[in-house]
Amino acid sequence: MTSDPADLTAADYLDGAREMAAADRPYLAHLLAEEAARRTAAPATAAGIRASFPDPTTARKENH
């Protein structure tokens, strides 16, 4: 593991997003996936990453 965040790759961020999703931390997973998408050159791949880890604050439903 690197100590400099600038050395991290899109794959590193995507791995972290998967770990956070598995740990039931959807917002952190979303943030890490968003950074992975930013570091991805292919627009279709970036869109797929974003779709896999949607923002949980916009998908949340209120109970009334």
C-alpha cells in the first residue's frame, strides 16, 4: 500500500469501494467509486462504476 494518495489507481479506489459496500458503508463506497470513475479514461466504464455505486443519500426513502 502506498502512503501517497496520488499514487492510487482507479482499481485501488474500486477495490476500496467494494470493501466498503461489503462492510455496509454505502456512502463511503459511493465516494470511493466516484474517485475511481474520475480516474477512468473510458466514459462507458466510468458510467458503469457510477451506476454500480449510486449515491445512497439520493436513493433513500422516507418512512411515513
